Amino acid sequence: MAFTKPSAPFYTKLAMVLISLIALFYIAILGKTILAPLVFGLLFAMLLLPLASSLERKLRLPRSLSSILSVLLLLAATNFILYMVGAQITTMTDDWPLFKQQVMSSLNDLQHWISAKFHIRIKQQNTYLDNATSKLLATGSSVLGDAVLSLSSLVLFMIFIMFDTFFLLYYRRLIVRFLVSVFKEENAVTVYDIIAHIQSRLRQYILGLALEMVIVSAATFLGLWILGIKYALLLGIITGLFNLIPYIGIITAMLLSALVTFATAGAAKMLAVAGVVLGIHLIDANVLLPVIVGSKVRINALITVLGVIVGESVWGITGTFLAIPVIAMIKIIFDRIEPLKPWGMLLGDERDEKEPEPLKEEIKEEGGVNPDEHENSTAGPADGQAEGSDGKG
């Protein structure tokens, strides 16, 4: 009489899943300094992969040189954007007296309004302001120290990202071979399929974000220029950059734009600028985002919001930006592993999703292994693979 091995009870599986999730989040929080630059490096490496491969094929460059050139081009593009923003900010220093005068005038009007509505004398209000200013100056040294520390951490963060991007490009074939070899032989085709879709989807997603950023920046600049706002170019670039951060970014960009406009053009123009930024965001969220970005990574709105919240709680602002790409990678993996398909369905939307064909030729070139050999094989390891892979998980 044959006996079947009893499966674990539901509460045992639930406890194991919860413990695993807690462990993963704990490791993510502790390893933020290492993992966050690594994930950014992975995204940039996928974006630069076609360029690096093209340099190797067409110019016959060694892999190390092609990887370095690709990273240098990415660094040059980043520095160009920072230069544009920095040059615009530098011009704002010339108008600092105007900013100060406008703020003081608005503060004076606000004090008179508070005195009329709440019957708090202006002298008493000034006393409150002086006390608050004294406390702020008392903690100014610590705030300045934290700012300098944050700036140095940001520079190190960017350096780590560039190094991770270079090494991921340089060792890309080794990484693909490792990912294939670490699983059983019968799962090789699934592994190739997951790698191919992650490369394709995330590359298209990043390019879609870049295109969306350019369109939003140009539209914001044009709208503010028509209104006659002095720093239209700077505010347009800031709005496009901040728009990359889901939900939080556009609110921050609108507040910054309104504040700068209020200091230079008054309250009426401030409301007009806030309306322009909000209108562009509505068009972007309902037209541009679904067409340009939404078709690349289909994640429902509930999971997107939850992912942004969880990402911010784990990695801060970095987590809000990385939440959607990480969820997209998780969804691709879930959709191709039979026991996890229901979870992949939960992450997606209700629209039918047309999957692109696995990029076998690209994976063959990058990994140095032919997926068709694994697909057509019936038993035993493929050529070039080590024996004894049955025990691999």
C-alpha cells in the first residue's frame, strides 16, 4: 500500500511565510547601505546593457573598456542634469534681496491678519518668533553637521552605484551562468525566461520614465513660461525630476514651485503655477503614465501605493523610487513559478497581459549558454555544465 507524504498544515506554512517576510525586511533595513546601491546598479546595468554589447560587437572593445565607457556616459548625462539645475539655482542668488523683501512683506500682512482675526498683538507674535528663532539657532550647528553628513553620504552612495553598475556589466555573463547553475537542470528554461523578461521589462520601464520626465519637464516649462514665471526652466526640470518619485514627488514639486513663485511674483501667480503643475500631473497620471510606463510594468494601483509606503518605511526616499521596479521583478518571478502564480495575479491588474517572447538570443549572447539546449534535453546536464546538478535547489 502506497503512502503519500502529508503536507504541512496551513498555520505552519503561514508562520513560515511570516517569519521569512520579517527576516527579509530586517535584512533589507540592516543592509540598506549595500543593497540600495546594488539595486540601482542593477537597473542602470540593464539600461546600459545594449550600449555595452554594441561597443563590444561593433568596435571590438574588450568588455572592461565597454563597461567603463557605458558608465562614463551615464555619469556624464547625470552631471549634465545636475549642471543645468545648479546653474539655474545660482541665478536665484541674485534675487535673494527680492525674496527677502517679499517674504517680510507677506509676513507683515499675515501678522496683521492674525491680529485682526485672533486678537493676538503683533508685539506678542514677534516675541513668539524671537523665541523660535533662538531655539533654531541653538540647534543650528547640529543641523549643519547633519546636512554635511547627508551630502557626504549622497556622494558615497553615487560612487557605490557607479561601481556596482560597472561590475554588473563586466560580470554579466558570469552572473547569468550562476543563476542558471544554482537551480536544477529542468528549471533552466524557466530561469532564462525570467532573466529575459526582467531585462526587457525593466529596460523599457526606465526608458519610459526618462521619456515621461522629459515630457513633464517640457510641458511644465512651457506652461510657466507662458505665465511669465521667471525661473520657469528650473521649476520645469525640478518638476520632471521629482515626478519620478510616485505620489510624493509631484506634491513636493508643486510646493517648491508655488513657494518660489510667491517670493518672486506674488500670491496670484502662485495659485496659477500650482494649477499648472497640478493640471500637468493629472494629464501625466491619466494619459502619459498608462501609455508610456504602464504598458511596460502592469501593477495595480493598490499594490503600487502599498509598495511606495513600504519602500519609504524601509529605505526612505530611495525606497519610494525603487518600490515599483522591485515589485515588477517580483511579479515576473511569481508569474513563471507555478505555486506563486496566484500572488503574481494579485500584483497585476485585470487587463490581459501579452508577454513578449523570451529573449533567447540575447540571453545566449550574455550568458554564454544556449537555452534551446536545456529546452530540448531530456536527461543529464547540458554541454559545458558541471555534473551532479541533481542536488541543486
